[in-house]
Amino acid sequence: MDQATIGVIGGSGLYEIEGAKTIKELSIDTPWGRPSDSIVISEIEGRRAAFLPRHGRGHVFLPHEVNFRANIAALKMIGVREIVAFSAVGSLKEKIKPLDFVLPDQVIDRTKARESSFFGGGVAGHVTFGHPFCGRLLNLIKPAADEIGLTMHTGETLICMEGPAFSTKAESNLYRSWGAGIINMSTLPEAKLAREAEICYAVICMATDYDCWHEEVEHVTIDMVIRNLTTNAGNAKKLLKLLLERLGKERDCECGEASKFAIITAEKKRNSAQIKKMKSILPDYF
Ligand SMILES: [Zn+2]
């Protein structure tokens, strides 16, 4: 039986869903290793969600240390079909002020050495990623944010950088010249893996600072980030409660068949050990 169809990935500052009732805690092992922490099946006003803190409880893993494949595989293996992720971001635009929310619809990959695919190892596959986030989820999230009076910017491009050090001023200005609105270190490969696993995925970003490009504002420090995160986590939880009422319905987007035509390796050439791994997340195709 599916444990939950809605998954919530918490970012910096969001390590639990406050006020939620814990139904059970699942310690999952996947063919790609163990996720960042146990997954908590929670209930809020009658709706279930599987919660996983991306960096582990107590913030143990740096972005490049997170086992993204295990996180996404674990959620898929317990029945998750929709993921709402949260992430703290730096703002690259004057109009995106600290404490504002941003719902990006595009992303530019500036990560370096991360395992970014379930495919490979003798089973080659390519999914489409032109629209990296599920449009259906984006259309559910924005009205919910409006309803509770949150400032939420849409139509923005997110830069996902490697880190863990923040950007240089030259990099920050380069990204601004590209028209990007926000920057973080953890949406990729998370969104790519969710697409491969055929899970709808969107990320709700919370601006904590102006990165380092702004001439008149003090440059980003971890202290500033933490201060604003605490304020924002409360707003994130309010939004999440409303979203849980609206998620979990029939999916009419294309995410559920993202890998159907992705596999290119001839059937008799496919590596059997890799097939066994892939079966755990895409049982219909192997
Ligand atoms: Zn979708």
C-alpha cells in the first residue's frame, strides 16, 4: 500500500512540519543508498504527506553531500507522486526582497560533480526537461499563496550553483545579466531526478538575502540567512497546510509518463543489475 502520495522536501530552516501529527517514521533503504533522514508520514487536518528534510534533521549534509537519488527514490518507493520542495534562496533582483517567496518556472544548472540521473550503468535514458517544474503544481501553488497574503513572485529563473561557499560578486552579476531572479544550491539534481522518477515537482523558494551583488545592502552572511529563515518557515508551514488540501487529486500533466519513451538502450543490451535498480522506481518499464 502507498504510504503517502504527497511528498514534502524541507530545505534550510524547515526540518519538520509543525503542528502535524506523526503517523509513522520510515527508515528506507534504496538501491542508491539511504536518504538524508527517515521519512515522516504526517497528517494535517486529515491529509497525509511524506516529509523528508533534504539536509537531514539538524542540517547534517551540505548540498553537494545530499544523496539526491536516494531521497527521490525513497519517496517514489513509498508511493509519492507529487513533491512540493522548499528552498532558501538569495535574490538577484531588487524587486525580490528578503522574506518574499518565489515560485520559479525555469532553472540554470551551475552544479558540478553531482550524480544527476537514475539512468546510466548500462541503461541509457533521456527525459525532457524544457519545463523543469510541473505546470499543474505551479498553478495550484500561486493562488494558495495569494489566498494567505504571501508575496510570491512567479515567472523567475533560478540559478542552482555548486557551493558551499556563496557566489563571488562577479558571478552574482553574471547571473543577473542572464536575467535570473534567484540563486540556491539544492534544486538540482533534485528536480531532474523527480522528473525521471515520474513525480510532479515544484519548488517554493524563500528569499533570505540579496546575495552579494547589492551595493547598498550588507552582503549575505549565514547569520542573516538563519534569521530570515526562521521568519519564513512559519509562512511556509501556513502555505503547506493549504496546499495539502488541494494536492493528491487526479494528475492531468505529463509528469506521470516522463520516462515512458526515455530509454534508448536496446532491450537485450541492458545491464541486468541496473534493470533491477530501475525496477524499484519505474516498475512499469522494466
Ligand atoms: Zn506534473
